[in-house]
Amino acid sequence: MDSRALILKHPGARICVMGGAPSLDEHLKQVDADVYISVNAHGSHHRHDYIVAMDEEHGNLKVPMMGYLRDKSKAPIIGPRHWNDYVLTTWPDCPKTNILSGMVAAWVAWTMGAKVVILAGMDGYGGSASGMAHCAPVARDVKCHIRVVGGGPLTKFWPAYDVNETFGDYNMHPTIETLQGIDGMTRIRAIKKCSTPGLALNPGDEANVMRHQAFRLLKHRLVEEIEKPAEVDANGDGKVTSAELKAFLATSGVKFKSNASKAELQSIKNAFERSGLSGDEWNNLADEDRANRVSY
């Protein structure tokens, strides 16, 4: 099942995301929440309704995350891997999978309809440069309140949590609706014998996969992406033209160069749909950020 089944699953909820800092147990004594998400297994010894895990392998133990998490919990696992109970179709900085699971969990909580996301046991790895760098795309993409229990380094991005703070009525941000339309799927054809977790291909084999699951194969030219007729095929002839792509992007409010090639237009369309952003939000991305998204 893909993660779109969870969109607006808990509208107006106070959702707590539990990270792996030593302060977690103490932080939870202060938290009043409706839904709890464990980052990997960090919150598995507390009440948790979901797990968010981005990794295929446990970073320290070097064992498969699937077995490790299942030994700890029976809660639904959300992530980008083929074995997850809910497979993400997109996330901040998709298709990169090395973004911190805790930050993705905060984004997932927002898509579920959180009125406020409460971060407990989370400090960006002590405020390390790499840990803090992962906060930026979530601060950019999450359009609801985020609060940090116990303060600390993450208050560079979000205020500290106060159990007595109220947040008024829940108002869904319109970008959440756009996520319903992102299936994350593409069709590939193998150029060389290759594999990725859950998929093995011989030359000429074709498969429908989540694009992020195949992006390394695409990057190293082990497979090619087969263009599929899409909703931009206005005349229904099974072929997408440059004019149809331009019309789609223009209607979506996405800016593009008038002399862009068909391949460039298709890449922009694919990246825009993966982003879950509105046209204005896409246009306001930093040039380097936008270029990186399009290049995948």
C-alpha cells in the first residue's frame, strides 16, 4: 500500500514524533498528543501508532531494518522501501533516502493532518552541521506548527514546546491535496543486468517501480525510463508532445524556458509532481535546489 492512504488520516491531531536522543523518556512526560510516531525503533518501548524508517539497513548493527523493526513492534512501518507497510510516494528532497527519518516523520505527520507536530527526543544529533542541514527542507515543506520539546538546537527552526499552547482550528494547507496525485511510479527497461532491493532485472526486462527505488539504476544508466502516456496527453493519442507538456506546466503555474526541449519539459513535470509543491512554491525554490530536483 502506498502512503497516500494516510493523507489526512488524522486531521487536526496533535502528533508526537519520537526520536533517539537520551532525553526522550523525560520529554514524553510533558507531551499531550493524540498520535505517536516512532522514528525507527526509538519510541517502540512507548505507545506508538506508526514507525517511520528510511533506511534499508540498521546503521550501527548492520542488520536488515525490516527484521530489526518487526522484532521490536507490530506497528505499521512507513518509508520508501518495498517492504514497508506504507510506501512513500514522495517526501522532502525525494528521491534522496539519506534524509533523517525523524525529519521525514515530521513531514509524514503533517500529511496525516497534524495541527501541530511535537518533536520529542530530537536534537539534530546534538546540533551537528549534518543533523541541522536535514531540518531545512522540512522547515520549508511542512505547513503546520512544529514544536520542540525541551528546546535545544532545533529551536533554530521551530519554537520550544509548551503543553499549554493552543493552536486554534485545523486548516488544511492546499498542498496536501496535491500529494494525492503523486503516485511516484515510473516504468523502466533494463539496459544491463542489475538489481535493487526487491527487484532483479535482465537486459530488456521492464517493470513498474517507484521512481526513487530505481533512481540509482537510472543515474548509472543501468536502466532507461520509458515514457508513459500521462494526463497531459490532451488528444488521447498515447503520445505526449512538447506543446502538451508546456500547457500542463503553464496551467500548474510552473515557470519554464520557452526554448526548453521536450526532455527538459518532461523532467520538470516529473520533478514538480514529485515535489507536492504549488506552482508558486516551486518557482520560489532556490535555483540549485530546483535544478537538483529536476536532475534526478
